[in-house]
Amino acid sequence: MATSSDPVLKPLFKEYQFDGLVGPTHNYGGLSVGNLASQKHRGKISNPKLAALEGLAKAKFVHDLGVGQALLPPQFRPSLRALRTLGFAGSDEEILSKAASTQSGIFLRLVSSAASMWAANAATVAPSSDTEDGRLHILTANLSSMFHRSIEADQTKKVLKKIFSDAKYFQVHDPLPSAGGHFSDEGAANHLRLHTSKGTVHLFAWGRSAWLPRNTALKMPKKHPARQTLEASEAVARILQIKSAKVLFPKQLPESLDAGAFHSDVLAVSHLNTLLIHERAFEDQIKLLRDLRRLLGEELEVIEARTKELSLNDAVQAYPFNSQILSLDSNKKMVILAPEDSRKNVKTRKFFDRIVSSKKNSIDAVHYLSVRQSMQNGGGPACLRLRVAMTEDERSSIRARVFLSDQIYEPLVRWVEKFYRDRLEADDLEDPKLARESMQALDELTQILELENIYEFQS
């Protein structure tokens, strides 16, 4: 029996990587302005089967390391509902044909994107240890800066509510208002969390402001749009009920946005007490790092790449900061899960070699994995996952079969091989058979994951 002098036992948290499964319509539509890889590969032939298998292989690798791994289902595409909303009428076949022949097929490409695979954009999460009411809070991202992503929000919220359904432990929030782009929210791709024994700090990055006075000296990118607004980041922090003393709002450097770092996770990633960051990630970064050291103490480990060591161009091309930093259950060491592109790039490989050889940080190894199909659309390993730190009680309350295990990995591989095409061109998006194949695939997937009736065509 505990006495008043006994220490209070805190629940143990484990971080789970919720990876977005790649959808059957994975294609290179070139829809993401400011995403250099997306623009470069526009119109190229994609391989949905390979993309999905690469994603599953990455998830299995993480699982085999002993790290918590879960999966999020893809959205149904092409979205016939969105096309009907845009005025296209008739049978499914007629709608697809009309959309394909209108404005060079842009409408069809917009509603056929498999971008929900990048789960880092799905939402922003605050673990129960950090919130006012002691529950885990999830805010669905509105992704209002890009039409093809904005149509994901309703379905994303539905899936998250289905998975995190126990109100005792979780609250899934509606997206921020999207009208006017004032509260443009890109989800966890612009969110960092750092933790030491001294405290916890959340960083909500932003690139533009909707309402700061015009005379404010606010530097803006010249080539590419800034997506996240300060007002959205502030609203996210309020809704997640994060204590105000634990929140910082760093501004993305306009120069880096123009270089292709459209989200902060292109140049910065964190895990527990470790921050991996490029020196050109944020404005006034020297002050930012000084504030973090003041708030988090000597346990904070900052691994910063200087421009002379790693140019912005190399960082954007090879995505070393869009890696996952993972803790191994077996020891206190961490590993980095990086894209194969970072190994092939001489400068990024040397940067990682320096990290592993140093005794000043907890990084023990770097593992390079191929996610080439995702990388060609501008998404690395970190883009493919949404991090959710949970207690065992919170984890046990989830009834859906979304946590990766050896028992469901092979069925998922067979599912991909059964339904996915190994070649997809722009003209294929018009094929009604592709839509039917996608329906059949997703219907079967919900049975594997025990997430029945999450799609509109199932009701």
C-alpha cells in the first residue's frame, strides 16, 4: 500500500508510428506547388503496387526493431463525390470521362491523388501527459492550402474517430475552419515535440500570417507559397489543450520555403530529447535553440547541420531531416530511419556518418530504406507516419486491428499483390475499372483492419 511519502508512479508512454497505407491510385499528378519532387515527376508512370509494398516494408522494419507500429487506411480515390460537388453529373463512367476531358484533366488528377499516404499531414497529436484534461488530443488537419488534400479532412476525421473512439482516453477534434485560408493547417508536418526530465516543449511552425498588421516586418518566400499560418498554429495549440508554458511558434525561413522545404519536417525532426535540424530551418534559429536549452536543460541534444556541411539543395533533394528517429526498447540508444536517397547523396551520407561516430548524442545507427515511389512525390519516411505516444491503457482501449503484427503483415502483402496495379499512367485515372478495383480493395482492407464501414460506398 502506497503512503504519502512514496513517489507517484507515472504511466509509461510508448510512441506508435501510424503509417499511411498507399492507395491504389498512387500517381504523379504534380499537384503540390512548392514540392520540388512532385513538380519534377509530374506525368511520370507510377507503380502503386511497389509504392504500397515499400510502405509496408518500412512499417515492418520499424515493427521488427521493437518500435510500436500501426497503420491508417488510404482514402477512396478517385473521389466521385468531389467531382459531383464540382458539377460533374451522370453515371460514374460519364463523370470520369467528363472530368478527364475538362481543362486537360486537372479535375480528375485532383480527385485521384493518393496523398493521404503522407500521414504526417493527417493531424496533430498531443499525448495525455501534456494536456490540461489528461486525455490524448488529436486535431484533424484541414489541409486547406491544396484542394486535392483539403478533400481528405472529413474522411480522415472519420477514421481517427473510429480508431480513437474511447472518450475516456481520447478526443478527436474537427478540422479548423478552412474558408479564406486564414487557418491553413498542415498537421504534424509542422509540429515538433521535445522532452527531457526538466520539461516538454511543443514547437508549432508557420510560414505566413493572415492578420498581422501590414507594417509588421514579416519576410515572405518569393517563389513558393507558405502554407501554415501563425493563426492556425496558435489555434492548434489551444485546441490540443497544451499548457502555454510548453509552446513555441518558430517561423519557417522564407529562403528555405523557396528552396523546397514546404513543411518544417523537410529540415527538422525531433524525438524525445533529440533535435535533428538544418541551420536554415527557422528564422532567428540561434535564439530558438537558446530558448529550448533554457526550457529543457542539458539533456537536450541538438544535432545541427551547417550550410557549409549540407546545403539546402542537398537537404531538400535527399531528405535527411525527413527521417524517423526511433528509440529501441532494448537500450537507451536511438536509430535513424532514412531514405535510400540520403545514402546515395555523398554529403548527406557524410552528415549521418558524423552523427553516428559522435559520442555527444544518442544516435547509435542509421538505417537506409527505399521509399522511392513516395520520394518521387516529395514524401520521405517521416511524411509517411503520424506519431502517437500512448500509455498501455490507451493502447489497449483501441479495438481496431490497426497495429502491425506478423499475423497481419502477410495478409496485407497479399492484399496489395491482389488488387494493386504495377503501372499507372495519367490516362488510366479515367478507367472506371480502376475505381471499381479501388472500392473492392478498400472494402477488403477494412475487414483485415477491422474498420468496417468507414467508406461512403460501404454504407
